Amino acid sequence: MAEGVATPSVLLTVAYDGAAFSGFAPQREGIRTVHAVLLEALGHLDPTVTRIRGVSRTDAGVHALGQRVALDPSRSIPTKGWVLGTNARLPADVAVRRAIEVPPSWEPRAHVDAKRYRYTVLVDAVRDPFVERRALRIEPPIDFERLVEEAKSALGTHDFCAFRSAADEREDTVRTLSSIDVVPSFGGDARLFAIEVIGNAFLHNMVRILVGTLLDVARGRLRPGAIARGLASHDRRDLGVTAPAHGLVLDEVFFEGLDPAFGASWP
């Protein structure tokens, strides 16, 4: 790096199995979070890295394929070195999948255009240990047509204040959902289906409450129109259960325009 030229920041794509983590965000000492594990590993490559910036604060038990994390190093390390060197220090349930050089102090959350979350459901009378940690199992039958029809009410821009946990105290609860897709035979397994939700931002537990409501309607536990009622009343009691965390994955983060590739990347 030439004298006087700032070292580029680095944007990582991080994947993890959230089962043994208390979420992504840092917590008090002794609590295992993705943030803490990742920061410790990065510190072995560059001890000056004492802060990292994740795009999404995934909850305890929630997984990720496309979490994005930015850091501001002082050492000039090739992007391949960030990927392989960090992974050498990480446990088996988290991995850096890609590294991209971005401008110094680049703030990923300021450039997010949308996020895609995916919730996977197993429709089976008995549990399957091979998907137990990745999908919510429900017993048949389920009315897919009713599920798809119910999901349409959540599309567009609404005040989703009823679709959040009591811990979420944000004043701005207006969000835009651009897509809700139901994917049958997910991964080639006829027993599995996925609900993929794309939105500009999400409240705490918003996707899990949305999914729980859709499933309750599709299984006859709630009358159709529950989502519309919740949007109109702003009352959490009009909605369904909060689906458990283990079926949810942060699948991808979309940035404004093209994915940032200001400098070198690997792979």
C-alpha cells in the first residue's frame, strides 16, 4: 500500500449455523455470538481490527448464508488471505465465504437495498433428523392455495408494527415487502417447501411472525384475512404464532445497484 493511501475496508460474506449461537450481535462476555467468534478470528490476522459491522442482527438460532460484515484493517492482506486465514481460526459452524475490497470506512448498512430471508418447512407426520435443525416440521394436511393467497396481503408498503416482538421499540415500523414466494419441493424434496421474503428492512421477529401467521391460516387455525386484520388493527393478537428460529435463514443481502466490487475479491 503506497504511503498516504488508506487501506481499503473489507466486506465479508459470512455463513453460519445459528443453532449454537445467541444471535449475531455482540452481547455480554461469555455469551457465544457470531460477532464475538468472528472478531476473535479476524484479530489473529490483524490485531487492530477491534470492530466489525454486520448488516443484520440475526436472532439466536437463526442461520445465514449471506450475512455481510465489514471491517477496517490496517494490514494489507489479499482477499484470499482474509477468507482462508479467518476460516483457519473459525469453528465448524461459521465460515467466511467471500471477501471484497471496498472503500475505507465503507458502511454496508447504509447501502442495503433489500434482504431476502427464507423459511423452510417440512410437512411430515414424523421427524427427520437430517433436516431437524433447518426446517420447522408440521403435520399434514396444509392448504397451499390458502397460504399463497394469504401472503398477498403482506406485499407492498405497510405499517408492520403488529409483526414484531415486544422487545422491538423502534418508532418507525413502516416496511416494504417486494416479494413473498412459496417454493414447493425445496431442494428436490417433495416434503419440503420454503417461504422466501424480500423486503427493504425487517422488524424484530417480523419474518417469523409472518410465517407463523401464514402457516396458521394454511392449517385452519386462523381465519383467512389474518394478515390484513393485523395490518389494520396494529394488534399482535390478530396474528398467528411466532415460528421458531431454526427454520429461518438470512439468504442474501442486496446492495444499491450492483453488488459492491470496488477492488479485488476472492473467490
